Amino acid sequence: MSGAGAVPRLVIAAPSSGAGKTTVATGLMAAFAEAGLAVSPHKVGPDYIDPGYHSLATGRPGRNLDAYLCDPDRVASLFLHGAAGADLAVVEGVMGLFDGASGMGELSSTAQVAKLLRAPVVLVVDASSQSRSVAALVHGFASWDPEVRLAGVILNKVGSDRHEALLREAMESSGVPVLGALRRDGRAGTPSRHLGLVPVAERRAEALASVRELAARVREGCDLTALLALARTVPELPDAPWDPAAEVRADASGERPVIAVAGGAAFTFSYAEHAELLTAAGAEVVPFDPLRDEQLPPGTRGLVIGGGFPEVYAPDLSANAPLRAAVAHLAASGAPVSAECAGLLYLSRAIDGKPMCGVLPAEARMTERLTLGYREAVALADNALAAAGTRVRGHEFHRTVLEPGAGTRPAWGLTHPERRVEGFVTGGVHASYLHVHWAAEPSLAARLVAGAARWAPVAAP
């Protein structure tokens, strides 16, 4: 094979959540990377946490492939952009193989992404409570959609040598080869919290040890030679790689305004393409950690605060009064500020009574209720991030409530699956619960950078 579209690739799927997709996908990424291959990691859907483990396993940015957020026509080009220069790409699926956006058929499912990438699917099956039935289950998944190439199975949570022998014997009649069998083992577990796994940034040393253990388990239980050979059977994709420089245009004057991007353990949710678009639009992207840095980066003229877990770190974020004051001053001066979910909470008056930046006239609190799902939205008026009428698709994912949930100038008018207004626009601030993938609407990055270039710094009091 040759050409940019010919990168070898595998999609790791499962019949349902909890079967072990993340265990197998991350272990495969790490095992192949330790063998000297350049491995490109990808995750179907909007999830931010799994890509952190993928990045740790491969040394490359974990990237999302979401056909709802970014449109099916962009999936292959975004994949090729992320996989440039790789020897192998491993794509971890989401939920069950055929599960997609609620009420929208296959849209955003692992099956749809596999078809868009023309990639073989390896099904991870939880075999802990079955023997011969595994063949019937695999047969059903293999025959459900003839456009999906289910090319192999990895048996997970196998109990014993005898159990494995029974499973392999049953699978002989299915026509789908068994490419691995992993025993029940809790040594490489990853701790969970109210929104899923604990991010890598919060437990890097332990996460690295877990990833290494996963690699060892996969090497022991999977046929890496057969899996790599399968990945190399793919056709060349006709799509051109996505190019952030072709999506946005930098200011010809050459001025590069500093856009500060929040990171660290409290703000781990970000798509890699966002920083790439900001850079392509002419910004100098500078990360900072609101848990540790007492000032914004020198020369900051714009601010991006993405998602994460500020509720977990509320006491520490609150204790960093100098940075809270700096953020409040920047926002009050009219500089462009984009805040999503965790960023929205950080700009509020308080989280569970702990003082935050006080930029927004609202307070946040933790609840037991999970707000989760895809959304369609429209910008109701011109603001620092979007022109009036800009339509986006986004995703909500939180267990907090902000009161009130919208300002007198809302950030978005949600149009599907429910109609309501949400978020805040005040001065140069755009703050919302909605996570949006800027690769689907590059004008958001371009508009933010243009606003930063125009903004005149105001001295702090």
C-alpha cells in the first residue's frame, strides 16, 4: 500500500459497554508502541477521558472521531490528519457496536465510523458468563450489517484454560477468527468517578503503570502478528487529510496574540484540533494550570477554559485567589473568553459554596443527576465565539447545576432534542455547558483569535 489514505487501521468494538473495549484498545496501542510502531490513537464519540490513556500508551495525541459533532463527511479526513506518519491506527469504539445518537439510527455509532474508515472491526466479547453462546452472539453481530466487516474476536474475562477451550471450539463454526483471549484480571484497573474513568492528569504515575500492565496482558493473550496483518488489509481512503491551515486564515500582519488555554488536573477536557485551529488562525497558544499558576501567561489577550472536574478541585481553585482575580480582570476588560462546562463553573460566583472567579452572576452545585446527550444549538446574537445564526452540534456531560442556567444574553438557543436557552454572553465572555468540536465549525477559532488580536490590554488595578 501507499499514499496518505493507506494507513493500517483497526476498530475495537464490543456488543455493549463494559465488555472491555478500553482495556483491549489501550493495551493494543501500548503493546504495538512498545514494539516500535508509531501508533495513532482514536476514540469514537465525544469522550475526553479515554483519549488521555490512549495518548499515554502511544505518545501521540488521542483524537476523537464523532460523526454527530463533526458530520460523517469529516470523519475520514480528521482520521487521516491524526494518523499522519503512523504505522498503525487503533480506533476504540463507543457503547455497543451499533449504538449511535439516540433516535438517529446509526449516526455516530462505532459501526458507522468503521464504515467511513473502511476499517475491519475486532469485537471484544465479555465471555465471563457464557461458552457456546458466544458463537451465536458473534454470528448476530457479524450478520447484522453486511457493510460492517467484523473480522475478528477477542475474548475477554476468560476464566480458565478449560473455559478458553470451550469458547474457541464454539467459535470455530462462526467463521470469525479468535484473535485473542484475556483472563480475568484486576491488576490493571483504572479507577472511576461520577463521569467515568479518572483522567490521566490526576494519576499519571499510576496510569502509566496500568497502561504497561495492559500492554503485557495483551502481548500474552492476543495474536499481535495476526492483528497487524488484519490492519494492513484495508483499502486506501480517497479523502484528503483535514488541514487546520486550510480551514482558517491567519492575520497577514503576522501578529500572534497569546491565547491562554487552561489545563492541569482540573481542566483535562479538550480536543486536540482546537489548539491546532487556534494556532492556524494566528494565535500563540500557551497552556496554564489554574491549580498552580497565580497569573495568566504574559501577554494574554484571549482565554479558553475547557471541560474537566472543577467540582473535585473547587477548594484548590478557590484558594488560588490571585489567578481568580486575573481571570476576572481579563474578562471585565472585554478580552475574548471561551468557557465550556468546567470553564463555565470556574467563571461562576461559586461551586458548592467555594468562591470562583465571579465573572458570571450564577452559582454551581453538584447533584446526583447526570445530564448527558447530544444537542443542536444556534447562536442567538453576535458574540466573541460565534456570529448570530451560527448553528452547531454539541454535547452535554455533567452532574452539576448552575443557577440561573442562562443569562439575559444566553450563549446558545438549543433547538434539539429540546428547546431552551443556555449559557451566558457578557462582554467578551462566551460561557456554556455545551461542548462543541471546533473542527466542525472552524469559524469559532478564527473569530476568537481575531477578537484577541483587536483587543487592547487594560492595566490591572
